[in-house]
Amino acid sequence: MKWEKRDISPELVKNISSKYGCDLLTASILVRRELVSGNEIRYFLEDDPRLLTNPFELLGMEDAVERILAAKEEGEKVLVFGDRDVDGISATALVTGFLSSLGMDVTARLPVGDDPYGLSIQAVEEFAAAYGTLIITVDCGISNTEEVRRAGELGVDVIITDHHNPQEEIPAALAIINPKLDGQTYPFKDLAGCGVAYKLVSALRFALKSELYGQEVCLLNTRPLNDAWVIEAVRLRNLVVTAAITETVVPAAVSIGQTRLPAFLEGQQILAWDAALQKRTLAKVFGSGVEINMLDISGEIGKEIPSAAGKSLLRIKELSRIAKYQDRETGELDVFIYLFSHFIRHREKLFGEDDAQDLQLVCVGTIADIMPLLNENRIMVKRGLLSLIEKPRPGLSELLFKLDISGRNITSTDISWILSPVINAAGRMGNPRKALDLIMEKDPQKRDALAADLIGMNRERKKIGEETWTMTEPLAAKNMETYQNRLAVAYSNSILRGVTGIMASRLSDRFKVPSLVAAIGEKSIVASLRSARGYDLRLLLEPLADLFIDWGGHDFAAGFSVTPENWEPFLARLKSGAANMALREQEGEETIAVDAELPLSYLTPDIFTLVNRFEPYGEKNAQLAFIARDMRIADINLVGKPQAKHVKLTVDTGKHKWPAVYWQAAEKVKRDFDLGDRVDMVFRITKNWYKGNGTPQLVVNDLRRSKT
């Protein structure tokens, strides 16, 4: 194994440490991970919900909110249609639960059994027949062109909330909320389906709580610039900047009518920070005859945000913790916009207990869907984890208890490896409704029984998975040459559709190429694909799309369904497509990226302050990997059943002794290291949990005898 610690600029490390107020070791890790802009760094050093992007920046959001509020007002029947995986179940529970709390007539529906992915014609027609008038899709819908068209024919409006890649033809829905939609200016494209659903619920909360919903306000500020004055203003709608203007004027040089200000300010509710000062400045610039009506908001904001009381915008900018992360120069008007938005959200208590409960679902769904733990995903997951630890919501609470991870510091790894598979098992076994019912159920006894059922389903899923793997692996191996050794393909009528994704992932890991696993059914064939070596699966699927019933997904994880009569033509064309697949070259020796080399004096329990700072770990944010040198092996034990394959060590760093585990390394004892040896090691720092108690430990990636 090759240890790779990238060379970095000491000057850049010092600058980041100084600018953002973090220690040099943290700064060096940020630089080594190529996190050097303020916009990237702030999501690692802060967890303030004010950093979450305004949901109204998503195209289609206000149209969706208006339609849902109209449905509430008219007592319409609403259907929330989701997906069968953890992300879809979480998103469905989130939206259904919120609309239900408003007293709306809302039901939820998920694909069950052999139902296809996404909204179905059958679901649309049955809902219309029951006098339903509004469908909201979550974690699906962007590929359901025909289904949305049918809904329109039946007088049913459809709002799509999704995060999958849009195809060439977009459904003619009333509103589409998807950060990947063409023309979308939302700054972060990698929200999970439940993340998009959360944005919808957040927008609805704002609309229901704030008198500013749908209203336009104008913020105005003046500031000196050499011999002139800068007059700047913005219009906000739902706290989103919709227009901006800047005029630089020399006093007495022009009249206000010769500027663009009158047209911009006409009919606006104008808010100012220290209105008296702004009026004096405007009189100085344009003459005493100019009168602009404005409301001084500084006092009201100061009551809600005491740290801003009695200070100028310039002074607040200098003290602002958030402003320092801007990659461009932050102006006084920027600070005003930020303060006003914070003031409104704080006054309306938009980040209260209900929001925290919602973020638990967002946290679980985002991690389960393997979305990048970057940008605002980090804040939503981090705050969701904190809420899950402090007060787990009903349904999740029962699962955590039965899985023996309640009452402890739950991490993203626990969600990924322990909690999510149990929720996912319901969908994989054809009954996702059981997981949704667990989250939505009010009766504690029923929740307890549902949680037990899910755990039982997960045991069955594991058993089926292992049995299927013994069939899937040899099938794929046999087909490798057929597909030019560029694609692993396995299909059978003995493969359960619920495990096709798991099997495809395992094949990708096993053969180091993109993989396809299909479940052959009587009426349809359903397949899952997983990528490898950087291959974009759309390049393979788009030329074959004319054969599919439906298809979609992400760049590196996708799926489709096809009729039995199109299966052989599909396989024939797939062979040609595989021959043209351009895969990245496989690396020879395995390489591990090292974040920092630690002096032995750093290896005390205090190091968890650093480790915890980079939580949550997951996609695009791997656990920190460290090097330490010249540690003495103080104890060795072989562990594992029925055969001892793993190694437990105690390593002595001088000041502290650390327990360590080295997986699949039993054969290396005495060959590569032995008791009493001094070794150099690459490792991760974690906690080993047992009966609610966490013991610090090192997880070894690789070790070598020290040269000294």
C-alpha cells in the first residue's frame, strides 16, 4: 500500500489558519483536501442553520407553495408519492407528516412489490377516481412524463420534488423543484431527495409564519467613496434578492431624477439601518428637497439580535463570524441583507423543535443515498445527528433502541451501516410501507412491533443477499468477456429485484468495472447499475433509452425497467455499447491519502476535538487518515470466528497507550510485525462502542516496521 501525503503550501496553511481562526493542523488538513475557499471551509468550521440556502432560491418553489396553500384552503385531497428506498421513505414521511399537521387531507403512497420506480399511471388514475386533485412526488417524478400528462388529462395537478438527473423531455408538471434542472441557479446541486423535500417544507413554514411571504421589501444603504457617495439597494422577495442597484454620485452633481433610483424604489417598502443617517446622506447628495420614506429597522433587529444593537453595519461586518467566509469583498449592504434574513427567521422561530425533528429524516436519507457530505448537506446531517442523539423522533427511537445504538454519540457511520439497512430492508423486501408506517405511527406499541418487523425483514434480506451473491458473482464472471471486460452483467429470474442494487455494488467492487444486475420478471425486467472507475452511466443508458419502460438515477448509480420482448434487443445493443465504454485506468498499488502526520505527543484523547470537527464523514468526506511513526507494539491478540483473521493491538506512544484493530491482518503477525516492534502506521481514530460506552481506538490501514 502506498502512503500519499500531498505537499501543500505552508503559506496557504498559515493564511487559512489566520483568516478563519482555526489551528494549523486543521488548516493543513483543509488545504490537503483542497478545501481552500471560504464557501467550502465554512461548512466544516460552522454548523449554523443560517448558512442553509434559502429554499425560495429553488426554481418552482413559490409556485409549489402557492398551490399547496390553495389545496389547504379548499380542503383538497392530496397524494404524496415517494420512492421505496430510505431517501424516498424519509422524504415521504417528512412531507406527509407536515401536511397532515396542517389538517390537510393527505395520503402517502410508495411503490410496493413489483411496482415500477416512480409515479405510475395506475396510481394517478386511482387517485383521480377517489376525487384527488394534487399529487406531490418526492425523490421521484422527473422522468414520469407520461404519468404527469395523464394526471393533467384527469384534472390532477402534479408538483415534482426530485434530485435525479433530468432527461431531455421534462414532465409538464405545475411545478418542478430539482436542483439539477436546466436553468436552475441554486448553488448546490447534490441535495438528497429528502433534502429537496425538506426545502419544500421549510418554504411552507415560512409562508405560514411570516407576513413577508410573497411580499417585496427593499433594503437601502449609503456609504462614502472618496469624494462621492455610493447608494445601493436590493429588492427581496421571500428573503431572496430579486434585483439590485448601485449608484455612485458626487454631491450636487446630478439630481435624483437623473439616476435609476426613483424607478427602482417606486412603490417599495424601504427599510434602512439608521434611517436618520441615510436621510441626511441623501439630502447631502441630492439636496434637502429629496424625501424618501423609509423605515428604520435597526432597533427592531437589535432586540432580536443583541450583538447587533447600537452598532453600524461597518462595525457589524468587522465582528461577523459568517462574513469572513465570503470569497468576495463583503459590503455593508451584504451585512444588512444577512442581518435582515437572520432577524426574520429568528423572529418566526423557523429553526425550532419541528425543524430539528425533520432534520433527523434528512440526515438519515442523505447518508443512505450516499450524497456528498459537503456544503449545506453537512449542516443538515450534523444538526440531524445532534437532534437524533438528544431527542430521537418516534419510529427512529424504537429502531435505535432495538439496534442498541440509542443513548450514545450516533455518527454518520452508524446511520450508514446500522440504521439505514434496516429501513431499506422494507423496500428491498417489497413492503416499504412498513418502514413509512413506523415513522408515521402514533401508537408506541404499534411502533415497537413495526420496528421488530423491520429488523426481522433485514435479517431475511441479508440471507437472501448472500444466497443471491453466490449465484450473481459466477454469472457476472461468465459474462465478462461478452462485454469486453468493461461491464459486469448478471441477470436471472431467481434474483429478487430488491437486491439488484446491492448485487451491482458488490460486482463493481469485485470486478472493478461498472456493473448491471437485473431481476427477470414475467411482465417486466428491472435492473440496477453501479459505476466504477469514474464512468458516467448516462453514456451507456441514453443510447438505449428507446427500449426502456422508464429509466433514471444519478451519474454513478442508475436503474431501468424493460419489457421481456425488448430484453434480447437490449442485450445485443448493450454488447456494442460496452465495447465503446471508456474507463479510467486501474491503479496498480493501492494508495491511501494521508491527511496529516501526527507527532506522538498529539496522540492523546484530545485529538478527538480535531476528528469531531470534520464529522460527519461519508461520501466526498472520508474519515481522517493519519500517519504516526516509531510507536511500540505493546500487545497483540488474534480475534475472529470461526477463524482468527483480525488483529487487536495495543500501541504505546510514550504518553498514552491506544487499543487498535487491524482487519484481515492475522497472517501479517510475525511476518510484517511482532510484539515489541517499533512501527510506523497509517490509521483512523474512532470509538469502539459496547453497551453504551465508547472506547477510543485506532483502526489500522497499514503499518510497517520503523526504519530507525
